[in-house]
Amino acid sequence: MGSYIIYMYARRGLMGTAESTFSIDCENEKDLATWNVLISGDAQNGLVEEAFDVLRQMAEKNVMPDAVTIASILPACNLIGSVTLGKMLHGFSIHYTLDHVRSALVDMYSISGVLTDAENAFMNTPEKDSVTDTATIRGYGLHGIAERAVAHG
């Protein structure tokens, strides 16, 4: 129930209320879903520092991030222009076999302009779908490589 309430506040941009709910109301029931909702809310509302702070707190509490955690925080790397952080998260996902972050990795690398890494993430995606295709095409388009975007699509 706590994760749903936090999600509701986060979707409305009320991150202060979401964080209070997380800290006070969810004191004894902070499961992975609750942590993920707060990280995702921070990242989606442009609160990058807060999102990474929640990830740090999660690690301090020995809560293991999953594919949802990583996919939720990867877009924050673009907001602060840090491919380095994105690569660290990519390494984490490889180490812990979190294959379901591939689309988010393709998107992060594409937006950042690191198209070689975006292509590698795409090629290593076991099950390509419209999300990975769109992220790749968008990356080519964003960086003025229309002929590759057309060839890919």
C-alpha cells in the first residue's frame, strides 16, 4: 500500500510528500517496490541528486537493486550529463545479470551521444522489441544520422 501512495504523490510531482510518506509511513515496510517508486519519482521529476541519494540509502540498508531500480535511475544520468554514472550502472547490471535494463541502456547511451555503446547494448539485447528499436532510431535522429535511423527502422 505504501508504494502505491508514494507513486500517487510522485506522479503529481509532490516529491516532498512522497519522501515524507516513505520516511514516516513506510518505516517498517520498505520493500524493493517502495524504494523503486521513490527512485523513479525523483528521477522523473528531475531530482537527480535525490534519486542517487535514495539509491545510496538503499545500499546502506542492504536492499539489492533490481532491473527496475537501474532502469528507473538510468535516465537521471542523462539529466546531469554523466555517461560515467550510466556506465557504472551498466557494469552493475552486467555483474548481477539484470538483462531487462537493455532498452534503458540503449536509450541512455543514445541520448548521451555514445552511439557505439548504444549499438553494443542493442546488439546484446536478447529480445529486441519496439522499445529498443525506438531508442536506437531516436539516438540516430537526435545526433543527425538520419540515414542510419532510416536503415535501422
